[in-house]
Amino acid sequence: MNVAVFGIGYVGSVCAACLTQFGHRVVAVDTSLEKTELINSGISPVVEAGLDSLIAAGVSSGSLAATTSAAEAIKASDLALICVGTPSEANGAPNLDFVFSVIRQIGSALKQKSTFYVITLRSTAPPGTLAKIESILEDTSGKRAGIGFAVAVNPEFLREGSAIQDFNNPPFTLVGANSEKATAQLQDLYADLSAEFLHVEPGVAEMVKYASNGYHALKVAFANEIGKLCREQNIDGHSVMDIFCRDQKLNISPAYLRPGIAYGGSCLPKDVSALANMGRETDTALHLVSSISISNRSHLDYAINLVLKSGCTRIGFLGLSFKAGTDDLRGSPLVAMAGNLIEKGKVVHIYDPNIDVSRLIGANKAFAHEHLKDLESIMVASSRDIMDNSECIVVGHATEQFSEAIKTAKADQQIIDLVRLDGGRLSGSNYCGLCW
């Protein structure tokens, strides 16, 4: 395939060179004459392990060349990869000027292109960027998206220092596109990679890169805070985190990484509070750890506000305990949510097949009555009672019983799902998902 790579920085240089390994002919494009001359001399414009030899081999074989002319690159290619920088503005927003400047150049060049062309964004940019790119291309080329050209987003997951290895062994190949032609062409482009090919809607692909880097930063900050706290108590932070990482069932795994209801229970709230307190006692700044409970409470408030925005007065809860299949109410966000709505004048009723108020004892009973003083009177005997007598139904447990129950909802009943009973359903009409 003939490919144009716009931007000869770390990402662009690596992508251009690596693609030549698989038989593609690549022209690299940059406004910097110095960078293009280096490429054409078989020299990498950036320091990256193994890149010099890869570029030299590509230039020597005739499969890699560089130019400052966007028109020349578009004329000689079937597909473009946009790899220019998106630096931060003063307010933290990404500056997309380089992206849009390249897109305008491509749009102008497309006027002379008689064949279908695919423009792919590899630069990290926020959701909605691809739609703006499509609009700019239509304006500058005079062509219609889906007819003369198509756009896609294809985030890169390269780390400086191991970028070639990362390119050749990605966790997956992610493409966001509304065009079957663009998707098929990118699938062909990466056919030599063994990674799973994932085709999603553009917004999902755009957001995955931010979610990934945000989580990577979160992990670094968390490990550093635990390390500081350990040092102040004469504990080896590396020993702690080495053991922590051995747990691949919960700690290093997909566990807990699904958007949904706020955390609760008897363990997480008290232990997060204990960690924050250790920081105060040792005069150790634990900004991340200390913000966890604040974030969790904010997420619960977000759920409560969804109910309040519905304008409904009669609220029915399907589930109350901290976790489905138990009667443990301690720290349950559903208990806190129901109590808050009652305080705001809502009429609340609750069904939970695992809760028998007469059998609650000890701390479990104390917590329940602290937050829901009239618990006995607001519990009902069946999910049918909730469905028949509520304007708004809050789903707090992901069970088959509750999944069947909400199928009977009337068009004028609002469903607020905190657990995503149906993985394929998105917010709309009378259904509102907490994070989907």
C-alpha cells in the first residue's frame, strides 16, 4: 500500500519506518526541511533504539522517502496517517492547530485526486475531532465524505525507548470509523500485525487513548504516594508494591474497571480513610489517596442528580445491599442514595430479595437505621410492587430477576440503571444509564 505519514516526530518517524517492514511504500511529510533531508539521507530525526537502521533500510530499498510537499505526498499515496503534535494550551486543552493545518493541506490536494482516499488520525485528540476533520476536508476538497474520501481515527500506543517493539506488538489495533472502506483499508495496512483488530465508533477510539494515559499517570502517582508513605514508616515501598503486583485477580486485572455505581461496603471506605489518615499523621502529602473518597462521593451525587432531574416523586429501588446476593448494608451507596432522596421529599420504596429487616443485627442493623430510619415501612415484598407503583426505578443490582423486571416498564416510567443490566443498551428515551 502507498502511505503518506504527516509529521516526522517520534510517532511519525516510527510509524513510517515500521510500515516499510511490511512491504508498504511510505512518503513522510513535514514542514521541516531539515527533518526530511535527514530521512532521505537514511538518518533518523529522533533518537530511538533501532530506528536509524530501519530508516536506512527503508530509504536504501526505495520504500521510504520524505518531502515537505503535502500535494506530492497525497498524489503518491492511497492513505494518510496524521502524526503531528497536539501540545497543551495554557488551560490544559489540546492545541489542534497542527492537525487542522495538515488537514487543510490534504483537502486542497484532494481536489486533484481522482481515486478514493483515506485520512487517518493517529495524533491524540479529544472526542469530536474526527467530525471536525471530516467537515474541513469537505470544505477544502469540494468532495463528499464517504464518496471521495473517508476519515478514521487510529490511536497509537507507543512508548519512547521501546517504540519499534510497541509498534510491532501492540495490545490491539484500534480503529474508529463510520466508513467500511476506511476500516477495510486500515485492516489491510496492519494485516501483518498479530494483535486483535478492534473496529469501534470514532468517539470510543478517540477517548481510549486519553483513558489509557490517564490511568498510566494514575498508577505512577499511586505507587509514588504509597512509596512515600512507606518510607516515612521505615517500610520498603518496593517490597510492598512488588507483592501488590503479584495479585493479578484484583490488583492488576480488569476488576473494578467498569463504570458504574460508587464503591461502598465495609472495607474500601474505611481503608481509604485509614490511608489518608496515615498521611496526615506522618505529614506526608497524599493528594491522590485523599481525593479518592471525595471523587466517590461526587459520583454518588451524580447518580442522585440523575434521579432528581427526572422530576419524579415516587422512586423505586431494585436492590439495596452493598453487593447483590448479600444482606450487607454497611457502606452501601444505595442506602445513602435512598436516604438522600427521602430527605429531599421523595417517596421511596425498596425491594431487595436478600434483605429481611427483622434479621438485621449488629453494625449492619445500626447502619441501616442510621440512614433509613423507617426501613421496615419502605421495603416491599416483590419487584412487581416496585414496577407497579414507581415513576422512576433505580436499578442497583445486576441480577436476572431485575433484568426481567425492567422489561415490564411502561413508556412513562424512567429507568435509571446504575449497573448496566443490558450491556448493549445506551441512554435514551425512558432509559438512563449512569455512565453509558
